[in-house]
Amino acid sequence: AKSQGRNTYQFYTEGMQDREVMRLELDKDLSQALANNEFVLFYQPQLDLATGEINSVEALIRWQHPRRGMLAPIEFIPLAEESGRITEIGRWVVLAACRQLAQWRGTPCEQLRVAVNLSGRELDDESLIDHIREALVSENIDPGKLEVELTEEIFIQNIEHNLSQLSRLRELGIQLAIDDFGVGYSSLGYLRDFPVDLLKIDRSFITNVTERHDDAVITRAVINLAHNLGIQVVAEGVETEDQLNFLKAHRCNLAQGYLISRPIPPADLAKALTEGTLF
Ligand code: C2E
Ligand code: CA
Ligand code: CA
Ligand code: CA
């Protein structure tokens, strides 16, 4: 999008100029955000469909911007990827997740595993794995408690490097999940060449899974494919009881979505788990 913007200066409207100014401003703010401790992790629970228990959560970053309020990742992660700041942000995310796991020891959140999102750009960083190892050691976290979510883009470019990074993550004992499964335009070969632990079926298949035959067929096929390969399946974006029942009937392992809970701050999560009010 950036290079496109550069080639179309002659078409710049005032609105686009405003956006460019805002982008530059945001990029400058981003350089201060870590030092000012402005990032937070929200956690979205995943419901185990076989037991009805919540044993895992996905960590989703938010930026508490001093003037603009709470910003969603779409508003700053792409920018951070362009500028390269994503590397430091990713390190912060991993450390924050490990600290959270440490804080949960001896509380009703003790059983939770945490999944963090890493982009392909973050995987480029050679010292990423060392940072993850150090975070696990410094917070005394069992690596099995940490899961990494990666999208299929990592199997399209820079494949050899990425596969070696994945091997190193696995050697640490970290669980690997493929995020947004089914929309990534990559081959299925990586499921053979590189055993992953979980597949997350993209929300776009779940949204109409009870209305559209095609989506139902694809969702069932993905669940069967995964199970036959010994991989667990998470459904993203579950918003209705009907979707949940469909997923249960077809033996999907985990469900995540607004029906169960939105991503929430850790204090709210602890309260909901303590009071048993989550779902
Ligand atoms: P994602 O990994 O696919 O995360 C799921 C997104 O769907 C989250 O948006 C979540 O709030 C939203 N969601 C969950 N359940 C539902 C539902 O039932 N309905 C609908 N409509 N949406 C639902 P969010 O938090 O805005 O995150 C957007 C994306 O930003 C994530 O997509 C992920 O790709 C990226 N992201 C989030 N946190 C991080 C991070 O720490 N590092 C990196 N690199 N990327 C992150
Ligand atoms: Ca994710
Ligand atoms: Ca996803
Ligand atoms: Ca998705």
C-alpha cells in the first residue's frame, strides 16, 4: 500500500494528505509507546467443546494511545511492520504474556495456556527465539503454556528460514498454531513437512457455516483433515449458538468468538473465571 501511495502523488486529495499526516504522527508516537508502557494485552477465551472448559486464551494487543484512546491492532500493526518496530513490539508481547502466566500461578487462571500472534516479519528476526527462551526462563514458565499463532504467509516466502525458525520454536516446546487457515493461498504440503499442533479455521468460513452449504462442507473437511493428521482445530469468530452446535456436532476441538467472550482485560478474565460467568 505504501509503494502504491508513492506512485500516485498526483491523485492526492486532501483526505489522503490528512491520512498521510496522521500516519507519520502515529509512527512517531509508536516510537514512544513502548517506553511509555502504552501497550496492553487483552485475552480472548477459547472454549473446549468436549469439556466445556476454558483452558486457553489468545492474547491480542491494544495500544492505549494518550490522545486517540484505545487503538486496535489494525490501526498500528501494519505501520509497525513497515517501520520495523514490530520486532520490539513482538518481544514485548511475548514477555508480557509470560509475565501474565507467572501472575496467574495460584489463581483461578492457573490452567490457562496463552497464544500470541507473530507475523512473518517478526519471524525474520534471528534473535526472536532467544528472546522467547529468555522470557520463558526469566518468568519460569513451562514452554507448553505458550502457543504461537502464525499465518500461512510464512509458507509462501522465505520458506527455508521460516521452517528453521519453526523448528527452533518446537524444540523449545512451544505449541504452533496456523492462524486464519484456509485463506492463505499456500499449499497443504507444509502440513506434511511440518507438523503443527493446531489449525484455526478462518472466521470467513464460520460466519455463514449454518446457512451456506459450501462453508459447512469446507469446515467439516478442514476438521477431518486436521484430525487425520493429529492436529487440533479451533474455530474463529463464533457468534451464534447454531454455529457452536454445528462445531460441536462435527467434533471441532475449540471455539473462540464473541458468543463466548470478546477479548477482555486480564482483570475481567480473572473475575469471570472466578465467578464462573464466562459462558
Ligand atoms: P487474528 O489473530 O485473526 O485475531 C482475531 C481477531 O478477530 C481479533 O481482532 C478479535 O478481536 C476478533 N474477533 C474475535 N472473535 C470475533 C467474533 O466473534 N466476531 C468478530 N467479528 N471478530 C472477532 P483484533 O484484536 O482487532 O486483532 C486483529 C488482528 O491483529 C489479529 O487477527 C492479528 O492478526 C493482529 N494482532 C493482534 N494482536 C497482535 C500481536 O500481538 N502481534 C501481531 N503481530 N499481530 C497481532
Ligand atoms: Ca490470531
Ligand atoms: Ca485468526
Ligand atoms: Ca481471521
